[in-house]
Amino acid sequence: MARARELQEILPDPVVIDGRPISIDDVIAVARGRRPVQLGEDAIWRDSIEAAARFLDEAWRDDGVIYGVTTGYGGSCDVSVPPALVAELPLHLTRFHGCGMGRYLDPDSSAAVLMVRLASLSRGLSGVRLVLLERLATYINRRILPVVPEEGSVGASGDLTPLSYVAATLTGEREVYRDGKPRPAGEVLEEEALEPLSLQPKEALAIMNGTSVMTALACMAFERADYLTRLGSRITALAARALKGNRGHFDARIFAAKPYPGQQRIAGWIRQDLAGEVPKTGPQLQDRYSIRCAPHIIGVLADALIWMRTWIETEINSANDNPLIDAAAGAVMHGGNFYGGHIAFAMDGMKNAVANCADMLDRQMLLMLDPTTNNGLPSNLSGAIGDRRCINHGFKAVQIAASAWAAEALKLTMPASVFSRSTENHNQDKVSMGTIAARDCLRVLELTEQTAAAGLLAAVQAIQLRERTGDSARGDLSDSQSEMIDLIVDICPLLDEDRPLDTALRRIVAGIRRQEWSLYD
């Protein structure tokens, strides 16, 4: 008993799925493998799940016309399916949607998809059995994660094609990640002593006809964007220090006069990093905008994340397939909750705000490299001295690369949601493109993290150069800045002779994506 209690104390608390709301943080914790998932024990909730499945089974057997159960799919909804073929219909749905292309979601993203779909189906309005929810939870906890291609969804009628890969693996078809490697689903189920599920009428549709891929990717994007607001603030403070900037630009009174809460938080973080800086003002009265207006630039993202969290979490906790089943009222409701418009808009907005941060970080870096703007630093931040200066080029190429990354990020800000296409015989004549928007956003984040890594390296190099010449001292820095510099120097010592920096950049980008550095409280 003592050992059992000890193990219980060690194991993280599970995220309980019982129809009550869960958060982005819950999804991320489960997706990263930091917390398990557990179905709730509440008898009323469990009964409601089974009641919806029973009602649906009785309704179609009583000659009810139910979309996707006794009819074909989409524009084929006027095609009647005879009772003898109803049981085969779910498997056909999973199979004919097996046409996804492009790169595959990584295992963590696949786990997030399962978690978001589980949360939606647990609302009790989808007509699925409890055994299906249990199997999804088992997949998550045992890290049996469907291999899902990124491309092929227009975001309404939900993420049909990518989610077909989830549904198919439950039947033992296609592939799953096992220990991070793709394996045939049937083999893995056999190893795990799990029988493939025979999907009941509407269960394949319930899994596939929803927004769970775009929403899972939105959760992943949210986590990275939130960290970027902190990292961008830290880099700005370092760049301001390197450029002998005016810390008065971050005075709390300025931001009290324009009180956006996220913007105020960013200014407070930068002000905290610059605490104790001497002198209070730099060589010029006003710094250039990429420094002076950094809280206003990063603040747009910080403030947008407030409402984006609300929208993403609303989608996580929604029943977003079709039709919906109200067993208590004896109703089958045909509608369009699979439409991913809110997620599409949030992701289009997020990628815009993130790309603006990339542009800002690239501009900050150029200020530090250009001798006409860097207040006495060497050109290109080269650490070479004496006769060696003429053959060394410092961060010249890194800045070119950062500009390329920022430009590509900016290029991708065209809103995906405005590129709706009429598809599927004009049944799906207006679609959300939410999954494309989410994928774009993740790519913009990737490019911005690379730009941030370059800016971080450059700022640390600049501060080291000032320290070497006695233009400043480590004691002038706040503890947070000094700790950050030490972390980066361990990865990339002072660049005094040209050397490739790609390895250092990749290590820093990996640290950013793993969020290795604790930034602000």
C-alpha cells in the first residue's frame, strides 16, 4: 500500500474527460506526454453518452432518415442506404477519404488531435459509444498515435480527410506512431492486445466530421506564440542594451496612457530587464521604432492571444460534427457546426501578429550590425581585431538569412480564410480553410523562431563586444539579462573569427521550441 501511495504521488494528475471544459494548457500537457488522460466516473455523464448511442441505433432501425447513417455523404445525402448496408458505410467513409498528402503531423500534434476530438465527442451529442471514447484515451496514454498527413482539408465539412486517418487506425488500418516510428496500426493493436473497433453507424462520421485537426494545431500554435511574446521582449531588452538605447521609452506612465493589457505586460517585462541601466537615456533622444515601439508590436500579439484563447477553447469544448443527437428530446439535428471559421480567423490573425514580430526582430538585428545605427559597434558585429578585420564578416550572412526568414513569414500572412472554394458538387460551396490557416501559422512561427534565434545571437555578441572594449560592464546588466547571455555564450562563444553558425542557430531554435528558458514570471 505504501508503494502504491508513493507511485500515486509521483504520477501527474490526469486530465479528466467528462463533458466539462478543458483548456489549451490541458491539451498541450497531454500532447507533450506530461499528463495522462482519464475518462470521468460520473454515472450521469457516462449514461448520457450511452443513451445518445442507443437512441441513434434505435432511430435508424425505426426507418429514420439520418444523414450519414442511412444516407450517403455530402452531396450524396439524397442516396438512401438500405439497412443491410448501413454497417458497412462507416468503413467506406474512412477509406475513400484516405487521400491525404504532404508532410505528416509529428507525434505530439497527433496526440493533440486525439485529445481535442475526445473532448468534442465527450459532449454527448455525437451518438458514439463509451467504448470509442475509451479507445481514444487508450491511444493517447499508450502513445499509439495516428500518422496523419497535413494536407487535404478545406476546413468544412470539418477536417474530413486528415481525421479519416484517426478513424481508420481504430479499425486496425493505416499507420500509427509507436515509439516515434510509423508502424502498421493492425500490428501495434495486436501487440497491445487491443481488438480493432467495428465502428457503429455514425461513429466514423462523428470522428471525421469536426474541427479537431485545425483546433489541435491552433493549440500548438498558441503555446509557441505565447512563448514568443516573452522571448521577443527579452531580445528587445538585450538589443536596447547593445544599442545604448533609451530605457525611458518603456516608462509605465506611457503605457498607462494607452492601456492595452498585453502591451503593458510587454513593456513591464522589458522595463524589468533594463532595471538599473545606466545611463537612463542613450546617445539619441528617441530610438528607432523597432526598439521604441517593441511593446506596441509584440503587444498586438499578446493582446490578441487573450481573445484567441477564448475562441480556441470554445472550439475545443464544442460538439462540432453533424448531425448532432439530443437523446433526451429524441431529436436528430442537422446543422453545420463542423465549419471552422473561428479557428481560421484566429489563425489568420495570429500569423499576422507573429510575422510582424519577425519583421521587428530582423530590423533590430540590422540596427546592431550597421555602423551608422549601432552607436559604435563594429560593422557586422565582427569580433576580429587588427589586420584580421579585413577578412572577417561577422554576422553579415546571418542578417541576410534572418531577412529571408522574416520575408517568408510576411509572405505567408495572406489570410487563408478568404480563399474558400466550392467543392464536392457545390454541397460544400463555402468552406473555412481553417486547417490551411493553422498550418500557415505554424510555419510563420517556425520562421519567426529562426529570426529570433539570429537576433538573440547578435544581441549577445554585441553586448560582449561592448564589454571587451570597456564600453559597458556585466555589472550594469540585470540578473535576467546576464543569465540569458551566459546561456547563449555556452552555445555560441564570442565570434572573433568567421565560422559557420548554423549549428548554434539550430541549437537555439531547438531550445526555443522546447521552451527551455524560463522567461519572466
